[in-house]
Amino acid sequence: MSGGPRHYDQDKDSTLYVGNLDERCSDALVWELMLQAGPIINVHLPKDRVTQSHQGYGFVEFGSEEDADYAAKIMNQIRLWGKPIRVNKASADRRGGGAGAVGVEGGGLGGGQGVGAELFVGNLDGMVDEKVLFETFSRFGPLIAPPKVARDDNNLSKGYGFISYADFDASDDAIANMHGQYLMNKEITVQYAYKKDGKGERHGDMAERALAAQAKKHGVQVQIPAMPASLVMPAGAPSAPAAMTNGFGGGPPAGI
């Protein structure tokens, strides 16, 4: 990851400066965090030549300027180990643009109104849509929301998506069975999504599990909504009117 092109070799329009990083941050963690905004070309955290520890900042090159802009909006000021990270265009940083250049709080994607059994599914094949995700992941347990595939302005997949389960048994089962498996010729990653509170923590922690257990103990049930027909109908199934009229609109023509 850090062995790729240096900052001066990168496409500045699609490269972000990431600063105020805690000493425990690594190239891999920054890569994983930023991947939630879009495909990544390279992550580089400059290292001290003696200690080989990073110097508190780095650069992330995305596949497009649009993904970089999106990452700057949703990742700036989220907290990692209690420290708000600074995320802005590398070119803006050279001109003196500060942390306030993109003042959007919060961060992370996914999340919902359930117990916190929210999964991030990465490295998706471009042909994987919401229906494929539903058919693949609904077998592990009920979903509280339709699967979501992140898409660009042209409705093309960004290569990742989110699954929201009603309980942790289902989400744990999905991770155990699907992480590292192939879906349409690409090996996918399945893990708990980052929380929306901007602290850099993932769903599925002990606090969420304890709350879910208490709610279940007191008879609180998570509502399971009906999924859209486009997800649950078998592929190629005709719509109801066509099935009833054999495709002749108002009914079969006279004489049949």
C-alpha cells in the first residue's frame, strides 16, 4: 500500500491529504477507512527513517476526482482514537487550506435504526446489484432495510455496499461464511461497517451487543419491513398483469 507512488507522483486532483493521525494508525487502516468512499489507487503515510513510525499525516489517491471530493466531505473531522482527522485535497493543503476547508462533520457509511448489525461489503464486482446482495445475504437472517450498493452519478457501482440485519447472530454468520468468498468472480470482504458517530469505531462492539441483549430480554422486537418486490421476485418472473393476461393487455384475443 505505502510502496506505491510518492505524493509528488500522484494525480493531485484525486489525491487527499489526511492529517492529525494517531500514532496507532497504519496504511492498512487508512486504506480500509477511505475505501468506504470509493476505489483507492494508493495510500502513503511518510515514515520516520529511524523509527519507521509515520509522521501523523499521509496521502490517499482515489480512482477519480469525484471519489476524492466525496471522501473529503464525509471523512473530514471523523475521530480515530479520539482525534479528529483532517481530510482535504492535497493541492488545497499546499495552498494553506486548513481543516475547515471541508467542514462536514460525521463520517462513515452504512448504519441504520436497528441494533447495529450493519455490514460493509467491499470489492464488489460491477455486476453485483442490490438483488444479488439480497439473494446472497438474506439467507443468514432477516434484513431491516434493503441492501444498498454505493453508486456514482451515472448509477455505476462504486464496488461496495451495505447490509443491515435484525440481529448479531445473522451478521456474525454472514461474516463467518462470506468474508473472503467469491461473488461474481471477485473475492469480497465482509465486516462490520463504521458507525456514523464519527469516532472511527465499527458496529458490532460489546456495547451494542449488550444493548441488543437487554432489549431482547425485555421483549423489544426489531421491526422487519417488507422488502421491495424487485428484490424478492425470482429473476425473469413476469409482472402480475402480464402473467394474468398472457401478454395481451386486456386479455386473450377472440378465438383463442
